[in-house]
Amino acid sequence: MTPDTSSSGSAAPLVPPGRDPNPDRDASARKGYSEYGVAVLLLVLGTWAIVDAMGLIETANARGPVGPKTVPVAVGVLLIAMAVLLAIDVARGGRGEQEGGEDVDLSHGSDWRTIGLLGAAFVANALLIERVGWPISGAILFFGTTYALGSRHYIRNVLISFALSVGSWYLFYAGLGIKLPVGLLKGIL
């Protein structure tokens, strides 16, 4: 049995019976369903934001026309509008472009050492913040993060870590009025 040849003389690909000659068609159909799923998710989140905002209590000391419901309702309306626009775009045949991705060598596994060190820095911060205060626990967090990510300039990293933690403590305390725990440095800061 010889394959069919067209007028150009090339052989037509043989496709087994019952098999779709264009497998990309199924993939694009599934992709459409996932994009509809994102639209439904946006719709649910928008509705939830609006319903939750309606339960907020107006206080007597609210100033002007902007109350506690304004921003959540606006976000909810925008989420619902984006859900509707996305569904219309998908129904008209629009498809999101596949992300180009990063230049990552997928043949290598995860770097569990780095992930573990980052996790340890965050856990240490969470455990120490009430005992030693933010300036010290934040410095440990910042230094641990730089170490986990490969920086080996220890003196510079310690100085920058303390500057960031003390600076952010002052920013929260003086600038925003949020009192982070000062811990061991009470009376110094």
C-alpha cells in the first residue's frame, strides 16, 4: 500500500483511524476552559469582596464621602469587570500568550540547601522577634537571606542588615505609628 501523494509529490502523513490529525486542537480547547476558570475565579473574588464590604459598619467619625466600604467595593467591581472582559475575550477566540519563561536549566533539581537556609532565616525571625525585638531579628533575617542566596561578604552584609532592620523599625515606629517590638535595644532606640 502506498501513501497518497498530492500534486506537489509529497506524501501525506498517515494517521491511524480514530486519531485526530491535529492534536493541538484539544490542547487549545483545554486552554480555553482554564481561561474561563480564571474568569470564574475573578468573578467569585469580586463578588466576595463586595458582599464582605457590605457587612462593614459605618462609624460616626468617618470623614467625607469615602468610608470603609469604598475601596473594597471598588476592587470588587473591578474584579467583576475583568472577569466579564476576560470571558468575552476567550469567547471571541482570544488566548493568552504562553510565558516565555526564564533561562533555567530544568535538568537540575531544586536547590534544597538554599530553600532550607531561607526557611531557617524566616523561622528564626518569627521565633526571635518577640524575644530580641525587630532590629535584631530583622538583621538575622536579612543576613540569613543574603547568606542563603550566596553572598559571602560577611562584614558588609552584617552592616547592611542592621541598617535595614533599624531603618525599617524607625520607618514603622515614627513614620507609620506602628510599634514593632524593640526587644533588647529598649532604651537605645
